[in-house]
Amino acid sequence: MKANSPNPEQWVDLYSDYLYRYAIARLPNKETAEDAVQEAFVSAIQAYGRFQGKSSIKTWLVAILKRKIVDHYRRSGHKHETNDIEMIANKLEKLFDDTGKWKVMPNAWNVNPDAVYEQKEFIDVLYKCIAKLPKRLAEIFMLREFEEQSTQSICNELKISESNSWVMLYRARMQLKQCLESNWLEK
């Protein structure tokens, strides 16, 4: 057992209600939320030997659950997903001139981000947009923005250079911005 951490036999009693509430707010139905929580517990038990205690067990379980939620949306039938990062990069480059400035400025977001974030519909769209990202871009975005890992930690985990991490994160953010603009902000 890790120092000052509950053992795996206690996790369900201590964290299942919280994890279920977290999942039900982000997934389409009760059954899917229950499955995601169960998968998160199974994955956590299997990975417990690698848990370094840098966060609380609860935080670690939520991070695992977040990945299970993204996995659900990825599996749920996004047939147009592409793993060709170069093709996406070429599309993005058309948005900028030779000096790196926008050719056409994006629309201003006239919304309160805190209010929007709290809305379940937005969360659903966000996770669907994340699921449309190529796997590596989704992974780096989740590590940075949801798990709040440092650049160095991300580079070590994904075995990439710092400059590559910045490029990948930029591409992920640009694709998410486009997806959110077309699936949420224009509603």
C-alpha cells in the first residue's frame, strides 16, 4: 500500500459515487457512465503498481476515468477520424499568411467560458470534438489541459521533444477550436 493512501479494496466505497457523478455528467446515459467507472477501477487496479503517489488516489482515478470517457467517444462511431497529422497541418496552414497571421480573423467568442463549461451540452460537444482528434493529439491535449501536466512530464510520458509537444498541442487546440465553433458556438 502507498503511504497515506487507501488500499484498492476501499476505492469503491470511497470514490464510486464521486466518479459516477463525474461520468454521468459527461456521458449519454447511466449504463455508459457505470461502465466507464467500472473500467476506470479495473485499469487503476492493474496500474496500481505504477502509481507514484504524486497526486491523491481520487485525482488519479479521475484522470483514468477522463481517458475512459474520451475512449468511449472515440469508439462511438466517428468514422471520419484521421490519424494523418500532416494532412491536418496542411489544412491549418491555409488559415495563416506567410508571417503567421490569420488570413481571416476568427469570430469572437461572445460567451462566458465559465457559464458555458458548466453546461452538459457543451461538455458533450467538447468530448466529441476531443474524440475526433487523432489519438496522439487527443492524448497530449488531455494530459496538458485536463491533467495539468507540465511540458516536461508530457514529453517524458509520450517520448517526444519539447518543440514537438508544442506543435502537437497547438494543432490539437486549433482543431478543437474549429470543431467547437461549428458544433457549439454556431448553434
